[in-house]
Amino acid sequence: MPRGMQETLRKLQELAGKLGLPPEVVGKASELLQRSVSCRELRGFMRVERALGAVYLASLLLRYPLRERFVTETLYVPLRTVYGAARRMASCLGLQLPRRDYEGWVESVVSQLNLPPEKAEEVARLAKEIITELRREGELSGGKPRVVASAAVVLALELLGLYNRSRLSLREVCLRTGTTEVAVRNWKYRALEVLMKRRPELFSL
């Protein structure tokens, strides 16, 4: 293994410790780095930038809710640089980023909330219905899947009367899913308007 790659992998381990990354994300990021060792597209990126790009790409592929702003605020690497490294790595490896799989992100978001299995299934099902209605109304344009999925899950929790009983707050959901309260709240209100028009029966659950 080239010495430069060894140093990049060491940098990845340092980042994993600082960010509290789970082993599966670290393992996937390590695999991506090693597979992209000869990628010319990544020339010009520093080791920490390559490592962060691999972490971001791994989090997308595994649908792990990486707190992107926490990453940049902690390590002082611009998000634009992280995204750029991830895009070039994906292009070099022939990978397609699953960035618009809203329903897939619903499953990921729900898994972060530690709900009882039967309640988790119920919340996920309703959240996916909410996303379906948003799609039918053409309201998904410009929405980040993780944010939209988080908003749909929050609204589903409210409609099912589980929000307070599960002792979850909007802040807690956002912390667990790596989203911001403002973004999730805005998408929740957008979804609410669509449901009031298309699915008023949901408000009598």
C-alpha cells in the first residue's frame, strides 16, 4: 500500500474518533479510499479532504445520518470541498449517489429514533405516504431526502399521537438525523398543507 494512502487511512481513523462514526461507515470509507487510490480526479485534494469525501460518500451509500455542519465546524473544512471530493470519488469509481431515495431515508430516520418495532413500522408507512403525496403535488423539488424524510417522520409521529408519548422533540429528532430544526420545520409545514388538501382523513386518526 502506498505510503500516502497509509497516511490518509490514519487520518480517516482520527476523523472517525472525533466524529463518533460507527464501524460500518469507517469500513466503507476505508474501502472507498483504497479503491480510489489511483483516481486522477482526486489530485489536488488534501488527505483530510479525501478522507472526509470518503466519509460523506459512505454515509450516503449506507444512509447514515452524518451531521455535515458539525463536520465542517469541527474540522474547518468547507462543505463545498467535502461534496466536491465525494462527487469526484463517486465519478471515478462509477458509483451513483442515492441522493433522491426519499423512502429509503425514511427507514434510516425511523431507525435512529429507537421506537418499538410495531410503532416504527407504522410511522415509516405513514411517512412514506406523506412523501408520496408530496411527490404527486410536485412538491419534492429541491428537497434534500434526509430533511424531507425527517419532516415526514415528525409529521407522522404527530398524526399518530406518538410525538409526546415517545418523548421525542423536534430538536432531538434533528440531532439524531443530522438535520436542522428550521429546515425540518419548513418541510413539515409544506407537507401539512399538501395533506390538508389531499388527505384530510389523516387528521382524524
